[in-house]
Amino acid sequence: MAQHTPLKRLSVIAGKRGLTDLHIPTITEDAEDVIGMQGRIRLQKDGKYNNSQWMDKQRNNLLAYEYLCHIGEAKEWIEDCLQDEIEPIIKLEESLRNGIVLAKLANWFSPGIVRKIFQDTKLQFRHSDNINFFFDALKVVKLPQIFWFELTDLYEKKNIPKVIYCVHALSHLLSRRNMAPNIKNLLGQLQFTNEELSATQRHLDMSGISMPNFLNVGSSLRRELNEEPGADEELDEDYSPVGNFIRALHTPDLIIEEDSDGSDSEVTSGCHSFKHYDYTYWSSQETLKKLTLCQSHILTCIRQKEFESTKKLHRSDGFLSLLSKLQSKVKGKMARSEMGKIKNLLQAHNEFAIMLQASVRGFLVRKRRQEVLAHYTTNLDKLIKVQKFIKEKLVMNAYHKLTNDTNPPLKTVKSFMHLLDDSDLDFDQELELEDLRHRVIEQIQENNLLDSQINVLDIQIASFLKNAVSFEDVLKCTGAFKKKRERKKILSQMSLKSEHKNPYSLMDLDKDSRHRLELFQSLVYTLQTEPKYLSKLLSMSNNIDMGKESSLKSIESTILSLFGYATNSREEYLLINLCKYCIAEEIKEVENIQEFMCGNYTFLKLVVQTNRGAKEKEFFRSLLTPLVQEVVDNDVLDLDANPGDILKKCINEEESRTGVPSTRTHATLASDALSDKEVRDTFLINIRNLREITNKFFKAITNAVDEVPYGVRVIARELRLVLEDSFPDEPQEKIIRIIGNFIYYRYLNPAIVAPEQYDVIEAVISPIQRRNLAEISKMLQHIATGNKYNNKSEPYYLPVNNFIEETYEEFAQWFYQLTDVEDPECYFEMNDLTDQSNTHKPIIYIPTIDLYHLHYVLRNNIDIIEPEGHGIIHDICNEIGESPFSPDLELPETMVRLTLSNKRDDLPMGPNAQLQQLVFDTKRLSVYVIKIQDGDNLKAILESEVGPGEEKQWADFKKIEFDESKGKEFIATKRRQLNVGELDSPLDLDSISFLQLKTIAARLADHLELCKIISSGNNYQDIINMIAFDITGKNSRRTQRSKELFRMKITLEHLKEKKYYLLEQEQQYEGYLNGCMTAMVMKRGKKQKFAFPFTRQYFHIKTLQKSGGVPTFGSFKYTAKQLYERGVLLELSDTRKKHFDRVSIILSMKQAGVILIEGSYGGWLITNIQAEVKYEELLHIQFQGVQTMKMFDDAAKVNVNLILYLINRK
């Protein structure tokens, strides 16, 4: 738009009154009109400007004044529209930048277009949304685009005058449509200080923009809208300087003042004389002058009218169109002619033109570059901020892809691989954690070894006591080998007892029974600690009919016995884990949340069964006893709100009181019953009482949060998390209703309806009291689920629907608050190594029939529990063998004591750990490969060729990665080593080439594919995904590692305490066993000191006494025939039975627990042979179930039980 000269408008600003009320600093101060031109002042030189630019300065001040007046006009118009005050004129430019005022204005003339106005004291980029709302409103009112401004014109203050011009155009458009008031003309009515004008002018000069034509905005708007001239044109005409001139032409003053004394009278008399023709008068010189002056005014007026008509013609659309076409043709002809001349000239100087063009272009490029560099240098801090913002934006976008994409691109993962580099602290913590794990494993193995030794000692003690008691009984009954028939009878019974053992016994003291007991202990421990097996079994039993011998109820009872009914923290923790797995297992079969609401799931039954524990009963007593007792003690309380029942009671009471049949009839409809006044009054009382008492229960329940047992809260929490994960589209309200139904209906409701079963009260509850409690419970159930009473089924309960609606939100909030609990691991302070570090092993007591039934169910459904066909449950069940359980099996109601142990305690590192190490090594080598070589995917990189450049990069990379500078030798060694096999020595990565590195990485990837961990079908994208997961989880792994370090240290301390405990226990067992054996041999030795004269034993003792070698604990001499007849000796090779009486066998004990057996016979090649046998070895052989053993280099075979009997007797 053309910039108009300010001096041509000053007369308009002054108006008809001249400079009286106009004040413009430096311009109108002491100013005078131009002679003959009222309203146009004469510029005067100010003393402050001593140069030649004083006139330009005053013109600029006038321009700034007009611009500020236009801003003031826009400000007052906006305030008239919004009926609110905005910032003053001087600050309006800055306040408009956030778009808040424009958004409010847009919402005023176009309601609904502005969704939300962003407001903040600090200018932010989000403020641009407010400006965009204003643009949307301009589209609605169809303001032509030519009047619009750009977003940067306002937000970055590039062209604020254009914004003010847009507001002026909008005011004209809206006022023309009667949608807004007219904008005012404030030129000459506002005053500003010299500093304000100078500041405004400096801003305009610095912006370098042209000032829009505010005066012709109405006509410009009309032309853009193709409308006829209207009121706006008249307004513009009055507004413009030409308007004054046009008004002067419309009403010209034909009589001009010449003198101050009565010119009007002279003109009047002249005209009067003209009516009466007076030649003398008209011929006078003075009259001719007046006439000439009058004619000149008339001619001037006529010419002005002609000029106006011509001007209108020239401004008409048709004339302007013809004129534009003519001008365009003339200009085109002239331009083509000029272009032809230039073309001919350039063709004549082609080479020079090319050089000139090159020079000009080079100059322009250099100039533009210098300007850009100068701009960047000037705004270096802003440039840095912009670069930082862009970089952060790019990094955030890439990280968003890394974290959210299912398969992040290789390039994105590579850009973040530097985050995988561990610091020295990270590496030190990893080494410390690895060392702690190694020490924990070693300590566990050492403790297991000590435990096994203690078990052996325990067996030996049990065997020793068993043999001692058995033989004492034999001695009491039979005497010392006096009655041969009785002795043989007892020995045969002992032999038969050892041969015919119960193959399913768990309490016998033999190897098979002990091994069977250990298997059952390991089975129960596995089922406790790995709940996935029991959860599958319960889910299957809930969906499949397993027969009467395997009913769900019996399985649930057996499982509760396995967990000791959650009587201690360990069993409660494990039972909670089982419930969590049951929830996850059973939710797989549910298609929608409504189906889940209708289900009767196993975990709910387990929770109900455990609700009758001591902790739960104590909670119920503290919460419900006062409330239930108040209801029970009120004998006259009746909360029945059924009008029909109330009517029946009223009729019965009336007939009982009067003895006369009642005139009232029984009603079938509630409305009929309520027509009776007594029924209606009773109904209102019952409804009020029901609401008040229910409110007491409700307040007491919702005030208890921390008092609620942890088990119910954590199961509710797990249920909420599983439902939110399984049904993400369901609203939170529905999920909370399910939680409320679980907590109230399954947990609290039984204790309210049947309080005597939960020890809430001890009184006997009458039917009326039971019904009152049921009504309260029913009301609480409606509140818990948010379901109002139905108008069809129970219309008489409709008055309490408002109460249900009011209390439901509070109840729902209480349910959600209950689920805010910590994890069971943190609450119970338990982990996978807790059982290993505890001093005492966990013990449970379970009926034998339940244990056999559990084994029976597991064995019959093993393929469902472990569909892989192998696993620890397979191994244990197959090793136990067939189950003796059957529906007709009758066993004594005895409890078996199971000391639980883990069968896999002695496995230091299973295949899963090896596979995890293999995955780690594959990821590590893949990271090395990706850092060195580029490619579209990992498979393409591994299959691509290796060039000298990659080998050099690998060599440089190894110098940094395996840096062995001071203090980093150990870390570098760890990084360099790669374990390729258990038997092979570690591979040094620093000694291999990049090609060899890729080959090893490819082979590891192939091995993982064989293990079905990854797939080459997606170009090893699985490895890239695992690397991306490691990058995003770096911080969480650090936190987890710190927790793991603390947990490992605590575990190691507990393992050491357990070691000291086991060592002490081993010493006690050994001391006890040695003491028992010493006491036994001392007791036996004293009894056998006397020998009858002239017997074999007598002469044997005499011979020993002469040689001075009498054993401390006795020595006894027998013949092989004697031992054979007693069943002790079974075979004697190379010796006939008739010569057995010639074979001497001596049993002696110089040291407690060590028996020396000597044999002598002249027919042997070696006449004297001997064997030393420990008493513990004989007990161990007996425990193993071995009936016989060989001695004297397999020359003799003896009965183990009878030789023990013989030793114990002597």
C-alpha cells in the first residue's frame, strides 16, 4: 500500500476550528496557519534541530501521531465490543502478541469458534493457537484475505500496523452487517508525549514497513466485496481531506467577505438593483468588478462540478477497466520494445553480459551470505537456542521411536548406543553384584552339603535308636539266647517285617520310604513356590469335570492344607502369589468384563476360605461388633420395607390385640398396601431406620483403610491391574464396581449376614435379626456396585436411590484406595533366596490322604499342567510312581510332617542361566559390529564384506574399549574376555579381527535361532529390539541393581548365619550319636565282663589278658557254626559247612563304634584274616534296605540286621 504524505492530512486533523484544540508535540506548539489556508499549519524550525532535517523530523512525528491515533481507534472499538478494558495504546502492540485479546474478540463476534484460550504471563509458542482462533473467526465472517496479517506479523512483531489495519477492516465489515458498533475517528482528539511519539517513530523506522492507508479502508473493503457505495463511502468522504473540499464545492459561497463592515448589505442592494435595470449601475467600474468576481465563483463552481463528474467517470469500474487495459497494452508495448533493445544489445555483447551476470550473481550471493552470517553473528545466542531446541526435538522424536515402536529402526538404535556404555561405577557395581551372586551360590552349596550331612546323622541317630529299642524289646521278651525256638521265631518275624514293607509308607525308617518322603517334600515345595502349576490345575478343575474322586472342593481343601491356611507370613505370601496367578490364568478365558462379573472363580473361593483366620476375625470384631450388636440388641427394630409384609404384620397384630377379624384385606400390590395410613407410617419409619443404620455401617467401613488385612487388599490390587490390562477400553468405573463387588460381597458381606460364624458376636441370632442384617447388607451391596433399586421388582425401595447415588462415589473411592498397597515382596520382605537363607526349613502338616490325592490329581493331569512333556513336576511324579489313592482307600486320619526342600538346590547353573549368558554375549558383539559397520539391518551387516576401513575402525575402537591405562586393567580384562564354552578358555576379543568378530556374532545368532529365541526371518530384528530395551531400561536397571546389591548382601549374611547354625547342629548331632554309642558299649561291656569257666569265651579272655590286649569295650569269640545257626553268617566260601565248627570268628571293640571282626581257619591259604567295620556304616547299610553284606574280601556273607542285633546285645 502506498504511504501518504502526512502533511496533506493535517487540515483534516485540525478541522474547521483550526489549531485551537489540536496538540501535537513539536508540530502544533505555537504553530500558525498557512496564509489563505485555514487548518494547514506552517512548519516552523525548532531550536532543537540545527540541521537541515528539521522538517523531516516534524513530518515523522505527525506520522507517528496518526498511527497512535489509529491504534487508539482500534482499542476503543475492541473495548466497546468486549465491554472490558484492555491495555493502554502505548502497550497495546505488545499485549496483542499473545493473541488473548484477539481470541476474546473472535469469540465475541463468532461464538463457539474458540475452544480454549491459552493464557500465561510469559509469551509461549502455544499463544499462537489464540491467533489461529482469530484467523478461523475471520474465515467465518469472510473478511477478504488482503486485509489479513501473517502469524509472524503479530507474534514476532514484524508488521504490527498491518494487524491494526486488519482490526479496522474487521470493524467496517461488522458494522456494515450490524454486528458491531462503528469505529470512531480519533484524529486530533488524542494527545501523546514527545517521548511516546519518538519511540513509536523509531519502531516504525526500524521495522522498515510501509504504513497502510487507514483512511480508505472502507472503500477498499467495498471493492474487495464488490458492493455498491454506502454509508462507509460517506464516512470515508468525511474522513478524508478531499471531503472538506467536496463539501465546499457542494455549497459554494458566492459572496465573499471583503471588508468587515456590512458586505452582506452591499450584495443585497446590488441584487435588488439588478431587478430594476439600471444601466448606470451595471456600467460602473465597481459593479463590473463585483460581477466579474461573482462570475468567477460561478464558473469555478461549474468547473468543480464538471471536474467531480469527470472524476467519478474516471473512477468508475468500466473506465478504470478500459484505462487499465490501455495502460497494460502501452506498458507491454514499451516493455517489449525496451526488452528488444536490451536483447539486441546483450546479443551484441554476449560474452560481456555473461561475465557481468556472473559477477552480479557472485556479488549477490556473497552479499546474501554476508548478511546471513552477520545476522547469525548478531543473534548468536538466539541461534544457539534454536539449534538446541531443534536438536532436542529431533532427539526426543528418535527416543520416542526407540521406546514406543515395536521394531525400532537400526539407525535409531545406533544413535543411542552410547547410552549402553557403562561408567566405572556401573561396572564396579556389576562386578560386585556378580561376586555376591557367586558367593551366595557357593554359600548355598556349602549349606546344602552341611544339611545333607546333618540328614545323614539324623538318619543314623534314628536307625541307632530304632535298633536299640527293638533289641531291648527282644531281650526283655526272650532273654539272652536261652530259648532257641522263641529266638528263631522272633528272628523270622524281623526278617519277614523287613521283606514285606509298605511300598507307599512315608514314615518307615528305610531308604525307599525316606526317598519317597523327600520327593513329596520337594513336590509340595515346588507347588508352593511356582504357582503356575496349581493355577493351571485350579483353572482346569473349574472348567472341566474331573470326576467325584477329584472334585474341585477336595482340591481346594488340599491346596489350602499345602499353604497351611496362610497361618504365617511365608504361607500367606505364597498363597497371595497363587491367587495372582489364578487371576491371570482365569482372565484368559474371559471375553468381556460382563462375563467376568458372572463368574465364580477359584481365587475368590480361596480368599473366602482364608477369611476365617485369626487376623480376619480380629478385623471383623473390631469393625463390626459394635454395629451388629446394636442391631441385635434392638428387639423392636424391624427393617422390612415391603409394604405387603408390613400390612400382614399390622393385620396380625390387630387381630391378636382385639380378637376380632380385621376389616382390612391383604394387598398384592405395594401401592394398595401403602394406601393404609398405618402401613404408610411404618414404611416410612422402616425406610428411615434402614438408611440411618446402613449409613453407620457405611461410615465405619469407609473409615477403615489401614486396618483392612493386607491379603485382601493386594488381591484386589492385582485384580484391578489385570482387568485394566485385559480390558483397556472399559471405563474405570466398571472396573471399580468389580473391585467393590469382590471386596464387599466376597469379603465383608458374609461377616455381616452371619456374624456368629466369624466370631463377631457370640449371641444366637433370631430370624428377625437375621433379616435386619440381610437388609443392611443388601443396601450396602447396592452402594458397592452402584446399582439402584428397580422400579419393577422393588418399587418400594426407590426412596433410598438418592442415598445410594450419594454414597456410591465415596465407596468407590474407598475401594480404589484399598488397592493402593505395596508389592508382596516388599511387604513380607521375601524373595527367591529367602528359603535358602532361613535357618529353619519350612514345615507343613497335611493329612496323608490329601497328599496322596494331590499326587493322584497331578499325575492324571500332568499333560495339561506341563504340556511340554517334561519338567520338574513330570520328574517328581514319575519318580514317586503310581499313587495309592482311590475313592475306597481308607487310611488312619494321621497328619504327615513335611520339611520342605527344593530338589533343585544343588543346581549351580541351569540351562536358562547359560542361555541368558549366550543372549548377553550376542547382544554385546552385535553392538560392537553395529558401531563399526553400517547397514539396513543386522543380518545385512553380518553378511556384508569387510573392508580395510572397517578393520582400521575396529582397531581404533579396541584401543578405546579395551583401554588398560592405570586403574582400568581389571575392567578392560573383563570386557575383553568372551566365554565360548564351559571347558574352553575365554576368548580375547582384543586379539581377533573385525571379520572374526562378525563370524562369531553370526554363529551366536544362529545358535539363538536354534533355541527359538530369535528369528532370521525378520533380519535379526529381535536382537535390535533387545538392545533397544536395554537402552531404554538403563536407569531402571541401575535402580534394580542397587536393590539387588542390598538384597544380596542381606541374603549372604543370612546364609552365613545359617551356616553357623548348621555347623552347630552337626556338632550336636555328632556329639549325641557318639555319646549314645559310647553309653551303649559301656553298658554292654560291663554286663559281659564275666565269663563262665572252662568255656570258649573264658579261655579267649584269658589269652587276651596274658598278652595284655583286652579290648576296651569287650571281645567275643564264636565259631562259624554258631553264627550260621543263629542266621548271622549266611555263606563262607571255600569252607564246607561240616568244618564250620573249626572256623573261629572274634568280634572285638577297642574304640567305640568301630568293630574288628577276625577269622581264622587252618584250611585257608591265609589262616588269619580280619575286617574293621564302623557301626555307622552298618546303620547306613540297614537304612539303604540292604539285607546282606560281604566281608573278608567277599569270602563271607552275613545278615546285616542280625549282626547289628549281635553287636547291640554284646
